[in-house]
Amino acid sequence: MYRYITAMTRRKPEAKLQKGWTTGACAAAGAVASLRALLSGSFPDPVTISLPRGQSPSFCLSQQKSGDGWAMAGIIKNAGDDPDITNGAEIITHLKLGNPSQGIRFLAGEGVGTVTLPGLPLGVGEPAINPGPRRIIADNLKAVAREYSTGFDLDITVSIPGGEKLALKTMNGRLGIRGGLSVLGTTGVVIPYSCASWIHSIHRG
């Protein structure tokens, strides 16, 4: 009995799990890189964004393209140690100059779903880009616009290649989100939970 208790007390503590970044944070990074390219002619790589809780992560671009009145950038999502099905997926944000005074308009690209049922934070027909990520994207774009002393009216299309297939492994279909994944993340940070924390949460109810 003594040996068993000793072994239990000598057990190594769990390694600290690494945080990651949400699809919304990745979309915001792509949006910032694209807007800077539209305003300055070059993409920042890496690109840095600001998150609601004060973090300022930087992201390397997986791709970048631009043309007359548009720019797009891709980010490979790193979810840290969280078992997220979108870990390693490419989040692509395409910016196009919009109509005067329209503000920001969000659109669903390849692999991003569309809301088809009421009861969600977004209206029916809206792209499944949740309010939290929309705020993060808008706040970061406004900060860039202030640097250049300019306003902006933009169409923002978020795409996740392969997202429609990945969405089959989620609850999106039951929630009435069709055609792809949701862009999520109120804080922009993915916080993984250890096995011990998960078990504790079950016991806690």
C-alpha cells in the first residue's frame, strides 16, 4: 500500500498544453494583411493582429495575391494542443473594395457555411461567420484604416478549402448551417483542456 501511495505522489505533473488561434483570428490576420496590401502595395509577412484580451499574435502567410481593388491572404490554422478538426486548415480571406458607404459586408466562400434556420446569433441567409470574429476582423481593419487616415467599404469573403467535408464531423447540420464550417472565436484564442481537466469537468457536471 505504501509503495502504491508513493508512486501516486511521485507522478509527474501534466505538461502545459499549448494554446492556439481560432478560425476567426486567422481570418482577421488574413484580412489585415490584405487591407495593408491594398493600401500600401505590399503584404506584411508575418502579420500581427490585436485580440480582445490584449494578445498580439503574429501569423505567417500561406499565400498572398492581389489585383485591381482586391487582395487575399491565407493563414494555416494552428489550434495548439486542442483536438480541433480545423487544425492545419487554410483560412483564406479575400478583400474587395465595396460600394461607397456600405461599410463591411461579410460573405461565405468555399467551405464556410450559411445559416438556414432561425435561433442562431446570425440571421437566416447570413454567412456562418459569428459575431465575435466579425468584431475582431472589423476592429483590426479599422485600426489599419486609421493608420492611413482613410475610411473603407469592403466585401470580405472567408473561405476554408475542404470545409464542407470537415463540417460533416460537426454539429453544423443539426444547427441549420449548410455548406461548410462556422468561423468561430469570441476571444481569438483556443484554450486546450487536459485529460484531467476534462474528467474534472464531467464530475463537476
